[in-house]
Amino acid sequence: MNEKAMEGLKKYRDAVKSGEIVPEKLSPLQRAERNPTSLKMAIIAKCYECSGEYADGRKDCGIKSCPLYRWMPYGELVMAKRGAAKGRR
């Protein structure tokens, strides 16, 4: 990141810490509504909705018969890929 970008990021973080800027906290459903053309957001929102809004925590739903399971954000397939990617770094 260049110096100008780093300076801007520092100003933003300072403004958030001071309360000058209040970041929005959106659920996956709200994010998907704001970006209706995003397939990724739609999948995450559906998993969020189907899993009871992650009431018991973000973990694998275990419904392997679901057509969206392979993209479930906290599914064992995605988590295995993330683990493999970390090992390559």
C-alpha cells in the first residue's frame, strides 16, 4: 500500500475510534439486499437464513444434500480449502 493510502486508512481508523464515523453493522440478508447482483452475497445470506441466523454460532450446517453446501461459508469443504491455502503461504 502506498503512503497516501496508508495515511487515509489511518485517518479513517482514527475517526472510527473517536466515534466521528460509526460503521454500519449489517446482517448477511441486509448485505444481499444492498447488492442484489452478487451471487456470493446471495449464498451467504441463504446459509445465514437457513441456519437460523447463526443462533448457535458460525459452524457447518451439515446438510450435504443442499445444492449450496459446497459454498457454505463455514462448511467443511470451504474451511478445508482455507486451511490448505494458509499452508501454501
